[in-house]
Amino acid sequence: MDSKDRMIILKLLENARIPKTRIAEIIGISETAVRKRISNLERKGVILGYRAIVDFKKADMFVSLTGVDVKPENIWKVIATLKDMREVKTVMLTSGDHTIMVEVIGESLDDLLNLHDKISKFEGVERVCPSMVLEVIK
């Protein structure tokens, strides 16, 4: 991982659809080199995927950023279970107020409530703290 890889990552974070030729121009390397570097970052698991930023209100969908507090001995099992849930789009191990933070998407408020209830029943989960997203700004 060098400064060129970091610059590629920053450009992809700004716009995952940026043309490889544009990244090449900005960094001062060939498009082929950019493609190889991106492929390498994907293979190493540095780039985990690409996604759209969605205005959930306009899409008639509901989303929460949810803190999940878990007993230490159950963290990895809970993370594995969360990763396999279709409705869970992001899973992050954190050092803040909650052990795990997840982004959960549902088609209705009831869907989200049911998903939070389901998560609360996983072995080792001590507390589920959802924060409903009212509007996506950026």
C-alpha cells in the first residue's frame, strides 16, 4: 500500500464510478496501472465492494444505524450472523459506545422493528440501540 493506492481509494470514495482514465490522469500513471492496482486492492480485501448512496425517503425505504452491544465471547459469531443477513448492508466493529455498528434497511418501519428484535435475540447480544435515519445528506 503506497500513496498511489491511497489516492485511488480516496477517488473511489468520492465517486465509485469515476473512470479509470480520470484516476490515471490525476495520479500520473497509466490506466492499466490503475486497473491493476484496483484489482490488487480488491483481491487483498482492502476494497470490499462498491455501492450507491441512496435517498431512502425518496425510495420509500427505511434505514437505521444500529449499535449492537455484545458479550466479548460472542462478538465474532454475532458479526458472522449479521454479515449473512440480507437486510444488513454494513457491519463495523467499533471502539465507541457500541461493540458493533450496523446499517439495516427495511421496506417499512415494521420491518426495521422486527429486524432489531431479531438481532436482540442473537446469543450474546446485550442491547440493540437503533437510530433511524431521517434523511441522507451526503
